[in-house]
Amino acid sequence: MSTSIEQLIHSAPDYAYAPEEETRTPSVAPSLTYSDDSDDQEEPQPPPRRRRASTRLIAKSPADVQRITGESTQQLLNRCCGGGCCMNLSKKNEGVEYEHIPFPDNEAFRSLGLKIDGIPTTLTNVPDLPEQTAFLQSIRQGFSSQPLVDSTISVGNQGASAAIETSFQNLTLEDLDTSIQPPSYVTPHPPHHVFPAKLVNTRELTKPGAEKRTYHFDLDITNYPDEEGVDFKVGGAIGISAPNDTAAVDLVFDLLLVPRYLRDKSVLLRTTRGRWPTVWGKDRARELVTTRRALLTWCSDIQSYPPTKPLLRILAEYALDPNEKKILMFLCSSEGQGVFCDFRTGPYISLAQILSAFPSAKPPLDLLLTVLQQLMPRFYSLSNDPHKSYEECDKKQHRIIEIAVTVQEVADWQAGSRTGVGSGFFERQARKFLEAQRTGGKAPEIHIPIFKGLMANPLAKEFVSDGPMLLIGAGVGIAPFRGFVQHRLKNANCANKVWVLQGVRDSLVDELYGGEWGVHEDKVKKVIESRRGESRYVQDEVLHQAELVWSIINSVDGRVFVCGSSKGMGEGVEEALIKVARQKGNLEYEEAKKFWGLKKDVGQYITETW
């Protein structure tokens, strides 16, 4: 952040802020939220700025922040873009001339909810057009000495046609079905390349009436390439290279006026720097043959990130309508900083939505690819013991891994709601499979592009064969515990005690894996409902089971695992565990908190929350 949250909430600035400096964020090596090297690190904060005499202190404590903004300090921090505009959203500068222009007359623009009360005739601190780092060059069949230039694509360094022709002769489009897996240059975790695992079976775990839909997937990994030293683990996870929805990709192509006959045609991609489109490649220039569809499907995120100023600046540069251009330039300027802040911290805005809102802006595809964020892999915990799960098919034994996926939905200006990139992809694949089953036809060949390698997460690393274990989870966070229980119950003895506290809203519609935990399920698992019966939460049961919790955490090799959403469940369970330590250990609050911190350090208290 360019302005610390402490400065933001403690002072009311009396100067105009410069626009937020935004460049394309370099793609970072993907890591699981629970890997050792991916712990959230606090950004180094600048030294406190001396408060001017003209500045009045408006907040002295988190309680003041809650009273003034209606949000907690953390909520404000999460929403803040760092531009320092939250304290001055609607103030007009005296002596500045404003003009009122007609806004674009379309539903997409209205859905943006821009609160623009006049645009200054003079704008300041408008950023320059971002540097273009990706270039697309059409390939003429036969590699003539004058490469064909696609009229919808901008080309850099056209004078080097001889060098380009030589590159054409050395590069060809790989023979790979990119409808089921990404191009090989997409390497989320080398040397483990993406493998299209066949979908063997799927089913919906939740029932009609559940607040969220959750699906179970059986994936065939029999032919997964052998990699030395790495295997699927109990409690581990797999990476998923989920593509953008085909319909969403075609809509972007349509809005950019990219002809249909060019979308799947071979094209030379040249980049001048960065990791894109590889995900985990080195930061360097690249030259490869691909297709426009592959790049937009597998490499660039078109719906998960808020609009950036580089994107808006590009749209402004190519907007033919003068009023659209003025609005876009205003959003990029210092004067439009407050509106821009509201814009990017409001409802989710997809690329198609903003292109529809400013229909006269048709930038070149390769320039747009320069500023779009990298499409990153998603990660899902295994819900079975991968060493014990096999299935007989075609007189052969197939190795199966299982995962559970909850569909995430956000508001959408056109459809009302839309699914996330990863969970939406899983639901589309599940529906294809289930529709084929319903109609009695042969199940189609459906694949999920997976990879392994990032398996050393705490849930897997701290799983042991001996010692008592308490598993606390809610929602889809319960999935990895199923594999734990399957493994432990198959090797049950007096030292292998395991207990599960599962939080659900209503067990009739959203209890995951009911009846699938083994022959001793009724003895090891307790379901706590928040919307039926006593209406209790899983953290309430933690307090009720204080004796059990304290006994397990103080046993040799005893472990307490927590998995699920950090909001509500994760925070509530943490506070409940602190209360247990205070009650049973006769500790003060800070001592109890330190107790659980030490247990986490030695691998006895393991959390995976998001």
C-alpha cells in the first residue's frame, strides 16, 4: 500500500492524492495457503508520518474506526486500495471547471454504479499508456518472407521479419488437446506438468435447499506420470489448472471484434519480459507458437480481479466515443481517485462487463494480455486415503483420488450470479457427466487437469499413525478429515483414537459424507447444526468438549486439526480453544493464546483456514 491503514484512519488529508501507481503484478510461484512458505506476511509499514497542526485526529482506537466507518479495522484494510481516497470521496476542488457529459446508455455501464458528479475539464496525473510486453504475430502457412499481419493485432518490431521467419521455422504448434488440458508452456509447478485426469464419477453431496452446492469427484490417476520422491498423501492436496469458461472467452473475443476464423489459428507469441504465460517460468523474454484461444482460456484471468488503471488507460486510448474516453481518463486521474476506489472495491467486475460498458473501446488483444492478471491454479484437499482407493474397470485396477468442491458464486450484472473460475469449471464438468447418466447415454470422456508436487501442507505433514486426534471442521473443510478417518480406522487400536466435530447448517441438506466415515462413524463423529435443533456452532461444541480437547492436546503425539472458513468458524474455534486453555489450564488470556501458539509451532495444533 502507498498509504498505511493507520495513516488512513487517523488523519483527514488536506491535499490531493496522486493516482495509484499500478503495473501488472508479476506472476508469483503458486503455493497452497497452508504451505510452509506461504504464510501471510505483513507488509513493512513506513514510519508514522508526523501529523500536521491542521489535521484533526478522528480515530484513536479500533472502536472509533468501527463507530465511524461501520467496519472493523481489518475490514477497512481489506477494502482499502491504498490510494488514500476513502476520506475524500465526493469533495470538489474550488476553482476547478467541471463538465457534465452523457453517460453510455447500456445496462453494463449502469451496473458499474459509478458515482460521477461532473468531470474536471483538466485532469492531472493521468498515467502513461502501459508498456506492452506481449506481441502476437500471425503466421502465414508456408512461412513467406513477409509474415501476415493480423489487422486486429498490434505488432512490435516489425522490421525484424527475417528473424521472425527463422523463429517460425523453429517453432510449431504442439500436438496437444487444449480442450482438456493447458498448453505445455503453462507450468504451475515444474517438474510436475499438468495431467488430464479422467473423471470416473461425480455426485452432488448437498441436497436441494442447501445454501451452497458441493460436489464429490472421483479422478483416475492410474496413468499419472511417475515423479521421484513425490506421491499423493493423506490430507494432501492437488493443484487444478482450471480454464476460463468457453462462453466467457468467446464473449470477450466478440467484444474485441476478433474474427472467429482467427481464434483457433496458430500465432506467434513474443514476450519481452516476465513469467506470463508460464505461471512458474523464469522472468525472461519468450517466443512460442500458440493460439489466441489458448492464451485467453488458460493464461489470463478475465473475471477474478478488479479493474486496474493500466486496463482503464488502455481502454481510454482506444475508445472512439469521446464521452467514454473522458470517463475512462477521469477514472485514471488524480481527480477520479475516489470514484476509482469505489469502482474497484465494489461488486466483482469481469472483463466482459467493462468492455460492454464502454463499447467503443476495442484495444488490440495482445496489448490487453499485457495488463490482464495471470490465471492462477486452484488447490483442493484430497477427501480420501489415496493409498487405499482403487476401482476395478475394464478388468484393470485403477487408482482413484477423491476431492470435494463447493461452488462459489458472486453477483453478475447480466446473469444475476456467476461461479468462480475453479468451482465453476468443476460444476460444468459434473453437470456434463450427470446429464449423460440421466439420459442413459454413455458417460462422455471428461477430464480434470491436475498436478501434484505442492503436497507438504500442514494437514498432510502433521498426520501421524499414532496418538489421539481431534478434527474440527465445517463445510467443505471437513473433506480432508474423511481421508484421515479412513486411514486411522483401518489401523485402529487403543492408541489410534480419533474424534470429529463437524459443523453444518442443516444436516438434512448439507452434511457432507454422512455415513461414509467407516464402520465406527457414530462413535467418532458428532454433527453440530447451526440452523436446526439447538442451533449451535462447532465452536460451542469445542467448549462443551473441553475435557476431551485438553486431554488430546496434552497427550503424546496428540493433535488438534482445524479446517474451514476463517471467517466465523476459524475465528470462533480459535477463541473457543483459548477459553478451554484458560478453563482447564488456569491460564490468563495471553498465556492461553501463547499456549496454542507453542502447540502450533511443534505441530500439535494445525489449522488450514481460508
